[in-house]
Amino acid sequence: MTDLRTGVLDDFVSIFGREPDGVWSSPGRVNLIGEHTDYNLGFVLPFAINRRTVAALGLRDDRTVRVGSTFADELVEIDLERLSPDALDGWSAYPLGVAWALGEFGADLAAVPGFDLLIDSNVPVGAGLSSSAAIEGATALALNDVWRLGLDRRTLARVGQRSENIAVGAPTGIMDQSASLLGEQDAAVFLDCRSLDAQLVPLGLEEAGLAVLIIDTGVTHAHATGGYAERRASCETGARALGVEALRDVSVDDLPRAREILDDVTFRRVRHVVTEDQRVLDTVRTLRESGPAAIGELLDASHVSMRDDFEISVPELDLAVETAQANGAIGARMTGGGFGGSAIALVPLDALSRVQVALDGAFAEHGFGQPELFTVTASQGAVRES
Ligand code: GAF
């Protein structure tokens, strides 16, 4: 972390020729369980990870905004007057979209000063670990401070979501930004996506001798297009047909009636969301009563539901999950929006190398590219670093 912070400070000075007002950071996230439940106003249980995005920001005395990053070789410049979703594209839509969205949540964009912003990150892009929410969280926290907006973290999460929905054009829910802004060390964030009530649930992984292994398949996913939006539309169709505001309002006991009313595909989409909400509640209860070693079956069941009912897995993710399970993982599932990205496996420390060797072997045997394997810990959410 010190390296990222020092690096972004040095780079800010060499690019903009002055010191920034401060450095802020926000982490990526992994979702332990609760997939595609957030936009159905249900429950999720993500945690912030020990991979972060840092943002160095300095106010200007004019109305110009300049943003740069260590991963894109360009400096994007725009006047605050012209800041609108239509004017934004590429990677800079993430930080600039946040500046625009703050205007939707009370910032007077006609009165605030411009700024220079530089971003660096060690959250892998395209791995399903929310590198985008990390940029949004760091930018939102920084602008909230320097523009003295006084918005709370739940509101900043909504700002990030609005930016992603409107400026970037991805119809995502509130989970990723909430995890990035509300996460704490060694705890998962149990979020009710209707009320936005968030409770921290201690994970106790180290005490239990367990690690969360990320298996990044390298298969890229893009939320702005295709399957994600189509799944969301199916859920909305299902909710309308069942006469509820959102699938959150459907319980496991309602599923027999749902089967009578809905076509097969819509029914299976609904069944995933309804049973996944229940699995989140069961996981939270199990973690509190029995600890992390007892949640394996819930993780496994979540993967089966995403593979068979929601149909958002791919062969590489299925292979990752099955190989981890067969070699000592307590539980495993794909994580995030699906169609690529990463799986997670909950692995006893003494089985970690066996699982890793087996994954490398299985991917090679199937002719798939080598997966990236690394463990993550539950870390602190967004902070001002200096
Ligand atoms: C992506 C989205 F950004 C989240 O809002 C969530 O819907 C997730 O996919 C699926 O659970 O990460």
C-alpha cells in the first residue's frame, strides 16, 4: 500500500507539476455469496479485499478537470461546464462519471472548483473483483472531502452506482460500491439492498485456518453488454408477472406458484434469485453460529444455482470450482456478474498448495489458459491515506 501511495504521489508531482491536496484509496471486493440479488433489492455478503485503487487529487483555481492514470497513457481534460454522461467515454468515464453523479446527489457543480486527479491501482481489471467500484469509491471519497459535501458512505455508494449506470452504461446494482466503501478488516458486509442497512459479519478465516483463494480464469466479461442486462430484464419480467416490486418480495415458499405462472426460463432465473437470497441469510447465520468452516455447502449450492438456473457460468469457472472442491476446498463458487472473471474457493491452509497445483494441471489438461491464483483477505474500505 505504501508503494502505491508513494508512487501515485511522485507521479502526480511529475505529471501536474505540484503537490496534490491528498491521497485517498478504495479497495476491490470479492462477493462471498449473494449474486444478482442486489438489483432485486435482496441480500449480499461481499468483503473488501487487500487490493486497492489510490487517487491523488489537487483542487485547481479554475473550472478545468484533468484526470490521468498509470494504466492509460492519456490525460483527459474537460471543463466542469461540459461534464455530462454523453461527454464521457473510456476509462475516464469512471472517475469523471462520479464527479457528474455527485451533482445528482446535491453537489453544486456550477460552484465547485476544478481538480487534477491521478489514479493508480493493483486491483486486477476484468477479474470480477470490481476494479471499477474501487475507482469510484476513491474518487467519490476524495471529491466529497475536497468539495466539502458531507455525504455519508451509503450515499457515496449510490453516487458510484449512478455513475456506473448512467455515465458508463452498465446496469449494475449497489453491491460493489457498498463493499468498497463500507468494508472493514476481517469482516464481510451484510447488506440489505432495499434499506441499504449494512452489518459487519466477522469472518474469522485466520483463526479457522482457512484462506479465500481467487481463481481468475482470464475469461473477460463486460457488464455493459449482453448477458448481465438480459438477466436483469428477466428478473424484472418475473417480478412483474408475480405482482411484486422486486424478487426480494418472493420467498422460497412462493416458488410452486411461480412455476405455474412463469415460462421455464424466467422461472429458473427467479428461482436462482429467491434461493440465493435465502443462502445469504443462511450464510450469515452459519458464520455467526458456527464459523466459516461451516459455510462450504452454501457456497457450492450457490454455484450450482448460477450454473444451472441463472446460466451465467462458463466452462472455465465450472472447472475451477470442481477442481477446487475435489482437492480439498471446503466450498467454491464463481463470484461477481458471471460470463467470465473469477471463482473463489474456501480452502484449509494445509490444502492450499494441493488445490493450486491441481488447478494449474486441470486448466492445462483442458487446453484453457493458466488461471491467476492468489489469496485475498478482508480489508478496510475506502480511506483518506494522507
Ligand atoms: C456485478 C455488479 F456490478 C453487481 O452490482 C452485482 O449485480 C454482481 O455483478 C452480481 O451479483 O458485480
